[in-house]
Amino acid sequence: MIKEFIAHIKKNPDGSWAEPHLLKNHLVDTAKKACEFANEFGNNDWAELAGLLHDLGKYHPDWQKYIRKETGYFDEEAHIEGYGNRPNHSQAGAAFIFEKFKNSPMAKVLAYIIGGHHSGLRDWIADLDNRFFENGKLIIDDLEKIKPIEEAKQFLDKPIPTSTPIIYKNQIDKNSNEQIHLWIRMLFSCLVDADFLDTESYMQNEEKVRGDYLSIEKLKERFDKYMSEKKSDSELNRKRNEILNQCRQKAKLEPGFFSLTVPTGGGKTLSSMAFALEHAKIHNKKRIIVAIPYTSIIEQTAKVYKYGADTDEEIERLKTEGKFLFGEDQVLEHHSNLDPEKESTKNRLASENWDAPIIVTTNVQLFESLFGNKTSVCRKLHNIVNSIIILDEAQMIPQEYFKPIISVLKGLVKYFGVTVVLMSATQPALVGKIGREPNIIDGLENVTEIIDDPDSLAKDFKRVEFIIPKDLNSPKSWYEIADELKQYEQVLCIVNTRSDCRELHKLLPDGTIHLSGFMCGEERSEIISDIKLKLKNNEPIKVISTQLVEAGVDIDFPVVYRAITGLDSIAQAAGRCNRENKLKDCGKVFVFVPPEFSPQGFLRKSEDAGKAILRNRSNEDFTPSLYSEYFRYLYSNLNSFGKEEFERCLVNNASDFEFQFRTYAEKFNMIDNRKQINIIVRYKNSDILIDQLRHIGASKDLLRKLQRYIVNVPIYLFNKIREANYIEDVNGYWVQCDDNLYKPGLGLLANENEWIKGDGVV
């Protein structure tokens, strides 16, 4: 008979066996942590029961034999005859839930959570129904071998939860079924993170640095001190202070949805943080999550929050003077473009579960976690509860996922204590009905604008003059555009596609900078830093770029050219012109019609909508009202907002607790990896990392370092590159093997542009 039931076992650094991690201790301690996490939304008893039963299957005699045999750990129980098969240790606890709930449909809630705590949330019909039932009868073979075990009985006897699920607190809410999946995800997150943390606390051989962050109150003190010392001796800074004060005043309002409509150059990065800190302090919020559409501007935003500046020179000065904002160790960056060499252990650990007060991440990371099913991405979800989410450049929320994203934001606000701030100079029209029949969806309601008069503010911040062609159907040749650009010492030209970028760049003088998504993250970061330095030193500089520089990249040109596109993109491009209002006269933003139309799809529809609004309005100011009209027109011409798939997988059968978590997670791809393949390119230090990949193999740390040297390539182009033998498979990863494929300054060459003709991806 087994006397000591083990959950985990490890060796000490000296090779001796440590004391085993006893199963009863693991279940109790995991349950305590999960209970604490779920207490944030009032369903702690649900998470506690999940914690107590999640590893119930490890009481199975065969599992106890397995762990001893597999690890080589021998104690007096190791001599029990037989080895047995390794039972699925999450099966027994999930099956027992059906007995405990007397086969109530509510049992499925904890069955998803317990049954998926290693493999992830699954589909009910395709994955779990057959796993738990055979011909309608519960499969309890493993459970029957656990029930007689005396130590297990204390967990089997625990009562079922009595707290009302948070989504049912308001009985008259007709949309509660739409949020059941979110409630299950939150409980799942509580269990998974608790399980990881308890296992980690046993398995680690050295102290891991988790937590140790300042409180919201202390961070607010740092922020207020920093802002009080900032100079406000210019007209621009005085206007920014007015915005800042309005943010602080509106922070006193009740939690919910807010919009922050601030023109480019209005200091919204710091003003939004002022709102968030004040709001968090007054309403006892736990953390601030800033989600940004592009990795190219995440580093810049994180630098502003860490140091109060985003240029290396200024950062070094502030560090020397000790005048930084929050500090390096108080802001968590979580994105794929992060340099592992500069990432602290504390930051890396906190990125696993977002256990930090200020988080700067991507829209992709945020929303793919909210709709994901894997334990690694769901683990952080419970730490979104009772937080403030700032959606920077809110117009970049992908329209093909409007329905699920708007739905989940409503659920977070209504049931999980979240305040959402939609921040942009060009606010999307997300309030009320969106689209037109038959593709109409319900948008947001009761969104409070933080700025008293956004239209007037836009006029106050007018720094540029828009020069719009009279005939929007009359294109210019690339030669004509190139000749115009050559007239300026400092000019930025933004085009719609990578092929356009290459085509125009070839016609400009040597030294003209080319910038596109076909460059790896490492090179893009270096180029943007170089652009900023040249502008600061007032050196001649010409840049041809795709739209990746538009949203939030803090560069300031006197002249900007923009290929015709949607009004939001034109306005964002204008945000790179006379940004600091240092010119005597207004900056110049020239909109031009390129030789070719944008590719079919969303880019073309944005271009068509932009043309439709600009006709007969070329002299009108670009204001929030105009952008709202543009977005309503655009949305009325889109085909889908992701409603059908979302409702089919996560809503239609919600009353029976039958969800397709796995299927929907596979379909929800904000960056569609099914249509793109990563290629690791050779740029500077990547050769060393590629050699490690070849001779040692992939590791989590190595892959994080290689992230900065990856280019995403459409499948059709990838196939041509592979057929031409420009890449090779190195331990399961595609790596550049021909020097002609990638050239610094141009990025992925792809046979001198012939293969990327017509490509519409940034």
C-alpha cells in the first residue's frame, strides 16, 4: 500500500533527492492560490474546488508507480509490483465533478477547467464529451481506484460551490450567455496560474524574483513628481497640461468605457497614464495594461514610461541625473520584439502571468490571450480583472474581429471590474450600431469622452496643412513623386505596400532610407533610432516607408507625403509632420494618388472610403467628427465583423455549456500565421545565434533572441523562396542560407522585388 502520495519530485543541486512535493500539500496550496485569485470577482469557491481536484488523478496507484519509475526516485513504495500505464491525471477530477454535480450541465464548467489544466481548454463535443462519457454513461474506471484511498477522501468530500457565477448576478441581463466563456476562462486562469506557481515554488533550486513592484500609490507619487518638474514654458506644453488636467478630473468618474481623443503631439502617452493612475487610486484598481498595435512603437512607449524619454541620449542623461519616471524595474514589457539580452529575470517571469502594476503589450498578446485556449496564454487572464486597459491607437482594432473584441470588452467592464480607455487621435466609430444589414452588430454604449471638446482641441493643435489633389482619380507616376521628394532636405513619404516602397526607393538618391515590414525587428529599431538622431541634428534625410511608421512612432518631419488611403492613416501620417510645432509655418502633408490601386481587400476599401469623404472636402479641417463620418462609411461597406464564427463557437450553445474553445482559438488570429511563415534572416549578430540553433538546438531563451531577426513572409512568397534554395531547415526553423536574400537597408530582397509584386501587407 502506498503511504506517501507524491505530486512532484526533484534532485538537489548536489545530486541528492529533495523531499518530495506531497500531493495533498500541492492540492491544498494550489486551491488556496486559486481561491485568492478568483476572490477578485467573487467566485473563489469555484476556483478552490478546481484547485483541490485538479490533480486528483495522481492518487491513482499506477500514476504513483509511474512518477517513481520515470524519475528514478526510489522509496519504500517503489518496490510495489508492476509499473502500470500512466493515467491521464486530469481525467479523474473532471469525471468526479459530474458525480458531485449529479450530472448537472454546470458540471461542464469545472470539467473544462480541470480536464484542460495541462492541455488547454478544449471543445466539448469533439474533445471532452467522448472523453468523459460512453453511450451517455460517465466513465469512472480511474475514479473507482481513487475513491477508497483514505487521503483522497478529504478532497472528495468538499462541497460544491454555492456562490452565484458573476455573470448571473444580474438576472435581467439578456447577454449573460455571451459572457459564460469569459467566466470559464477567468476560472481556468486562476487554476492554471496557481498550479504553475505552486509547482514552481517547489521545483526551483534558487530564489526566483517575482513581484517586488511598487504600489499604484507609490507609482502615482513618482509620476506626479516627474510631471511637476517638466517644463511647461511653451504654448504646446501649456496645451498638453490642459489635456493632462482634464484626464485627472475625469478619472474621478465611475469605472466603465472612456475615450481619449487627443491630436498627435498632444502628449496622450503621459496624459492617459495620469488618468489611469488617478482612476486606479480612487477606484482601487490593481494594474494598468497599455495595449499597442505595433511592436515598433511598444519599445518607444515603454521607454517613455520607464524614463520619461524615448531617445538613448536623453535616457542616459535622465539616468545620470536620477530623474527617470517609473524606472526600468517597474514597467513590464511583453511583446515578441523584446531584446532578451536587456530583459531582466523579473520581467521575464512577470510576463508569464502579468503580475505587475504597469504592463505594456500588444493588441495581439491581449486579445489572443482572451480568446486563446492554451495554458501559457490563458494564465495571465485573472490578472486583467480589476484593471485599467488603455487601447492605444484604438482605430487599429481589426474590423474582422469587431464582434468578439467588443463583446469581450463589454464582459470585462460589466463583470470583472475593468475600465477601458479607447485612445486615438482618430477615434473609430464603435458606439451604437456598427455596419449595415445584414452585417450589423451592436457596438459600445455609454462611452465617456475625457476631452471636453475634441473638435476644438484638434483645431488648437493644428500643425500641418493638408494638400489634397483636386482629382482623386488622377494618379502620378513614381518618377513624378520622386522628383518632388528630391526638392526637400528632410521628407518622409509613406506608401501603401512593400512593393511600392521598393519601387519608389529605387528612384531616390543614395542615402535615402527604406523602411518596411520586410526588415527584421533589430534593423527596424536601429533605423528608427538613426532617423530620430538625424532629425534632431537637423541633417538631410529622406525616408520611404510603409505605414508601419504611422501610428505612434515619435519622429518629426517638416514635410510628409502620403499615398491616398483611409483618413485615419492620412491623419496618422500627418502626426509625423511638425509634431513638436517647431516650424514657423505649418508643416506640409501632401496626399497623392499613386500609379496603382491598393490591393483588393481592406486596404482598397479604406482607400475608397477615404476618397469618398475627401471629395468636395479638401479644404475642411481634419477633426474627430470627420473621422467618425469616415469610419461609419467604411464600416458600412465591410462584409464581416467576425460575428458568425464567434457566436457559433462560443455563444449559440452557451446555455448548455457546450463551447468550442480549441476551434475558436485556432480561428482567432490577429496575425494570421496560417498565411505567413517566419524566416530567420542573417543580420549582424544573428549568425552566432543561428550556429547555436544548428549545433545545440532550439531553447526558449535562444528563440526569444532570434525573434529580433525574423521576417514574416506570405506563404506564396515563402514557397518561391524555398524552391529557389534561399532558405534551409535548421532544426525545424527556416533560416536564410543565401546572402542574396536579405540586404541591410532593404530587408528581404526576394529576387529583386519580382516575387513581391502586388503584395499588400505592411
